[in-house]
Amino acid sequence: MNRIRTLAAVGLLAFAPAAFAQNGESFDTTKLTIGINIVHAEVAATPSQREQGLMFRKILGVNDGMVFLFDEPQRVCMWMHNTLIPLSVAFIDADGKIVNVEEMKEETDDAHCAKRAVQFALEMNPGWFKKNHLKPGVKVEGLPDVK
């Protein structure tokens, strides 16, 4: 009986969204709406969470991502140091509108920057924004409050 419970628990974990980074840092999650798309996003709100980001992840669910919150609107850049999967990043202003989208290759230190001050960045699987016809000016609903 214990073996069955253990296997069931392991099976459930295999399908659960990645809520823990490699270093054990946990992330809250939120649901975002972008056009007709629902995104399940982990929230990187603290400096250590933003530094960790999606490092060391080997997979990301189809509509899973990570939203980065910044204390105030600013010009931000993202890079892919120790990030094992390629990603797309949308830079989002304080009003929730996409400013620009950049494609990022895995395990590089190339800077990918917002074209102007933003309050959020949303990382998704590569090509996700293009595939879903999401361009600058599109509104992202459900972004977490910045404290």
C-alpha cells in the first residue's frame, strides 16, 4: 500500500508545475490572461527570485511561464546564464501593455533589453508570443500588484 501511495505522489509531482527552483527557492503563482490565452506564471518578485528565474529548468509547460516584477518602471535587461532552455521574453509596462518581445538562446550571457521603462517581464517558451499573435501594445491582464 505504501508503495502505491509513493508512486502516486511521484506521478502527481511529475505533472505539477515547477514551483521550486534548483536552489529550493519557492515561487507564488498567478494566472494571466493575454488575449484568449491563459498563462500560469510563477512570480519572481524578490531580488533573489529574479536572479534565480528559470535557471536550471529542463522543461516549461506549454502555457507556463515566469513573470518578473520590478519595484518601479525601469529599463531592464534579461540574460540566460545557467538557463537550459531557450525562452521568449515580453517586456511589459506599468499599464500591462507589451512593449517588446525578444527571443533568447539558452546558456548565453547576451543582454535582451526593454525598449523603454517597464514594470514586468514575462518569460515563456521560445516563439510563444509569435505563435499566439501577441505583439507590442497587447494588454496582459492579472499582473500581480507591485508592493
